[in-house]
Amino acid sequence: MKALVLKKYGGNEALEIRNLPEPAMRSDEVLVEVHAAALNFVDIKIRNGNMRPMLNYDLPLVLGNDVAGKVLRVGARVTRFKPGDEVYGSVDKKRMGAFAEYAAVAETDLALKPRNLSFVEAVSLALNALTVHQALNGIAHAKPGQRVFIKAGSGGVGTLAIQYAKAIGLEVATTTSTGNVEWVRSLGADHVLDYKKEKFENVFRDFDIALDSVDNDNPARAVQILKRGGHLIALAGPPDAKFAREFGLNPLFQFVCYLLSFRETWISEWAGVNYSFLFIKPSGQQLAELGELFENNKIKPVIDRVFPFAEFRQAFEYLEAGRAKGKVVLSIR
Ligand SMILES: NC(=O)c1ccc[n+]([C@@H]2O[C@H](COP(=O)([O-])OP(=O)(O)OC[C@H]3O[C@@H](n4cnc5c(N)ncnc54)[C@H](OP(=O)(O)O)[C@@H]3O)[C@@H](O)[C@H]2O)c1
């Protein structure tokens, strides 16, 4: 099978398509004939080696976290899927392998593909739908009527977060650049601020939740717009000590995470706000629960570009430029 392999940590020159044997399937896994795979920023961070303190891979490695395709075979202990089922999911980061013609995926990471969506559409939802669900429900326990600030409403996370927040009855404020303001409003945001013209902390007040998914921008800025008892949830870092403990990092890295997040944790505590770093956990069960929102068009896929598998380098470059409006997807077959 053709598979996108990371040879060594680095830039796009470290990636190549190779012919490999089909992946060995464990008894709790299914073998998926991959039709589409979504690109995520974490793929770039893994390629660069930035995730090494958390995820120590043996190279060469087949990349890819988000997968959609048809079940070809199932392991002896698999109970929820059968050959021919159309599935999608975000796979365990310790396993990966979605950028390939076949992927072995734990059945617990997969859900049946919503009937109204193509493979490309379904795969575009997987990681980010789980992320916003785990942030707004799992961490913040959001309730209808509450107010959420979503930084970067035009990105892969932001486009999903706006739609999900509206679907569960939240009031949504977001930021984007001048050219995207009306487009982001059309996704359902109640308040849209052009971050090129104004600072959100000078305009917004009294929010219950802030979701920050912008790299290299201080997440603690959002503390100023949150109520006491509110939640600041950071997706792009810095990781905190609680996350490091739960993720099973050794005491040295737990301490490093404590230091990395000291500013955010301290400023949040001082303002009576809860700071959390979220690292998405795969869950086919949660995707199945979200399926109704997808089938009822309450959440629609927002896809910026679909690249053929052979053009993976262009796809990585496009996402890495940081201007994507929604998701970037690889069409595998
Ligand atoms: N921890 C987790 O579990 C988890 C899960 C998902 C994602 N993430 C992380 O979240 C981050 C974002 O991911 P993504 O897929 O959403 O990225 P993305 O799609 O590449 O984000 C690009 C978008 O960000 C917007 N943007 C850039 N700088 C901005 C700023 N200062 N203010 C407002 N908008 C800005 C751009 O809009 P303009 O062109 O208008 O500037 C563009 O539309 C990445 O670091 C990713 O690793 C983490």
C-alpha cells in the first residue's frame, strides 16, 4: 500500500510516499480502506519533532490522525463494526497511520459515518468536533445561555467551535481578520471582532468560557474577558501540570509543564478563572453521539481545500501558512 512516511523529524523534505505492507491489525482493531484523511496542525508539530516530549515515536512512521473509509476486515474481539461499514474517526496519537491506503484503527476510536456526508466531509469533522465537545462539555460543562469566546473563528477548530456552541445554545463571540468577518458571521457567531483592528480584551466582557486555539499568542489575554469562575481552555498550549500528570508524563516533564504554564495558571488563579490545557482524546462513542448534529445539518463541514494524496507536500505547506478557512483534507482514493 502507499503510505506517507516521516523519515526523520524536520520539514516537508522529511516526508515521502512509500510502498509498505498493509498494517498488522490487532484483535480489537479494524482494517480500514482509507478514502480520505484530514490534515491537522498536530501533524505538522509531530513532523517537526515538537511533540517529542509527549509522544516519542520510532521512525520511520506513517503519519495521519483523522481517517474515513470502509471497513475491510475486523479483529477477533471487534463487536461494533463489520466489513463494508463506512466509518470515520480520529485515531490514537500513539498509533496514527491515517495517511495511507489502509489503516489499522481501534474500534473504540471509530464511529459509523453520518449517512448525509461524504468521506471527505466526515473526516473533516473528526478531530475538531471531538476537541470542541471535550472542551465545552467535558471541561467547561457549558449550559444554554452561557457566553463563549472562540479565538480564531475561521480556523479548523474555530469553524467547528462556533457551530457546536450555537447548537448547544451558547452566545458566541469570535475574532478573525478583515476579509473573513462576514463569512465567520454566516457560521452563526453573534459577535465578530476584526483582530487586525481591535484587541478583543478591549471590547468583550463577562464571558463564561474562552477557547484559545492560536499558536504564539498569549492565551492569558482572555482572562480579562472572563467572569470569576469562568474557564480558559487552551488548545495550542502551554500544557499544564494537571494535563502532564493525566497524560502519564514523567515527573521531570510534569515540572516542565508546570513552569511552561506558570504565567497562565497564576494569572487565571489570581482572577478566579480555571485554566486548562486540553489534548483531544479519540472517542468513537462521542463521535456517534455528535452524529445527530451532523445528520441534522446543525454542524456542517467547513472544508477549505482537498488535495490529492500525491500532493501531500502542498497540503502541508498550505495548512502551515496558517490562513486556512476550515479544514484541509487529503483524498486518498
Ligand atoms: N490540543 C488539542 O487537542 C488541539 C486540537 C485541535 C487543534 N489544536 C491546536 O489549535 C491550533 C489551531 O488549529 P486549527 O486547525 O484551527 O488551525 P488553522 O485552521 O490552521 O487556523 C488558521 C486560522 O487561524 C486564524 N488566525 C491566525 N492567527 C489568528 C489570530 N491572532 N487571531 C484570530 N485568528 C487567527 C486564521 O485566520 P486569518 O487568516 O483571518 O488570520 C486562519 O483562518 C493549532 O495549534 C492546533 O495544534 C489543538
